[in-house]
Amino acid sequence: MTVWAKRMTHSYTELAGLIPTTGDHTGTIIDASWRRCGGDYALDPSRPGLTDLLTGMELRQSCEEAGPLLRFADPELDRLHGIVGGLDYAVLLADPNGVVLTRRTAMTTERGCRRWHLWPGAIWSERDEGTNGIGTCLAEGRAVTVHMNQHWRVGLRYLTCTAVPVHDALGRLAGALDASCIRPDSDGRETALIRMALTESARRIESRCFMDLYRGHTIVTMGEDEGSSAPMLALDDDRRVVGATRAARLRLGAQPGDELNFCLTDGARSAEVPGFRTAEKAVIDAALTASRGNVTVAARRLGISRSTLHRKIRALSAADAER
């Protein structure tokens, strides 16, 4: 049996006891990542060392390409480190290529974090370093915790990493927000709390990016969502939907980066938009909630007449009754 095969056999039997019980199918994510590492990437899990850090010039270029993301992420990184820093966690922001753009670490752990490349300029793509928090989060497009022996590389088994995706104002994957520890508890008890904090910060970063791009527009929240993206729409003066976050686009059936331009009052055009009725209902529900059920106030917020809003409410109620 080869070294790779031994590593695979040994670690797969350990997964059940090592995966934190967060209820998010972490085991499936790790399993899929390991298959990519062994098959698609042909990575040697016993290879020592990490990919060299980027040069200062290369890192500056990556930061410039991130655009306003760094500016909006800065206060969230400070807030996050205030929450998890006492547990010896470093907080990192990486771009879509897995390049760490910025970090927050305690003075007492800086030497260890630099040694383990929890540092700006490090490249944590899954293709380069195998299963890891940042790289696997970016590959899967969803939150993940990689705890100690769940890392593909043997040399990374001392780390615990939790990462969540961050999306830009057009719903595209903009990077990953990560909290990593070089001295984790073996049972990973704190990972659920850390993931909640990361998810909330990712939503805040996306919301700030969205409201900055669509400043001057009416911003409507489409109810609640448990993921790292906040379901928000941007309406222009004619109440045409011109912007949507990642979560909102999923409800609309629109792809990240796609141009949006449809009107809440244009029934014929709206019917052509996938998922529009669901989105329209969410917008109306949000307006009614904000106005405490006052239809007149809700209609004013949406920029439509009271009679139009009543008609839409009746139509949506009838559609729901037919289901």
C-alpha cells in the first residue's frame, strides 16, 4: 500500500469523530475536497512546506484588484478579532484565488501565524494546499470548517480553520473570511460560535458593498436568510429592480453578475423573470412589515398606488391558494 493510500484509509476512518457537529454536511464537503485533492489535483499529502508568500508587489496588485472589499472588510476584521482573538485565532481575508490580503492576529501568536502562513501574501487555494478552510470554502462556495486531521496535507494537521464565502454587490464570489488557530482544542468545540460570527461579518461586508454601489437607490430586504449573503434588492426611482445580492439572485433565479432591470409594476415583463413572483412577494412582505401592516405607507415605500398594491396582494394570495 502506498503512502497516499495509507493516509487516505487512516483519515477516512477518523472523519466521523473529527467532524464538528454543525449540521451543515461538513463531512460531505471534506469528502468531496479529498477526492479533488487525490484525483483532480494529484497532490502528495506528505509534501513538506507551504507555497512561498507573494512578493510585496504581487500582494499590492491583489489588494488593488479586490477594489472596495478591503475598505468595507476592515471594521469587520477588527470586530471579529475582538471576538475570537482571545482563543488564539487569527482572522484572515482572502481573495477568490485564495491569496490572503489582510489579517488580524495577536502579538503573542504573530510568529506562529507567520510560520504557518496565516499571513498576507499566503496562497491557500485548494489546488495548491489541498483541503483547508479558505481553499475548500472557495472551491465549494459555502462555509466550511477543516479541523486538524481533516486537512489533506499531513503537515497542516495542527491547524483548525473555519471560513465563509464573501460576495460582492453583484453576487459574485469576492473571497473568503477565515478564522484559523495554530493551537486548537482537539474537539473543536468553539467552531460553531466562530462560524456564526464569520457569517454575520460576511453579511455585513456584502451589505456595505451593496449599499455603496447602489447609494441613492431604495434598498429592500427580502426577509431573512441563514447564509453569508443578505437577500437585498436595489430599486431605482421608477421602482425597477436594478440590483440584487447573492441571496436575492438565488431567489430570483438570476446569475451572479447578470444585469437586472425589471419593474414591480410591469406584470408582463415581470412574468418573464425566473422566480419573480417569489421575489415580488418577499418585497411586498418586507414593505408591509416595515410599515406595520399599513398598506398606504407600504405602497408609498414601493412607489406604487394603494390600489395597485391591493391588487398585487390579492393576486399573490390567490396564487398561494392554488398551490
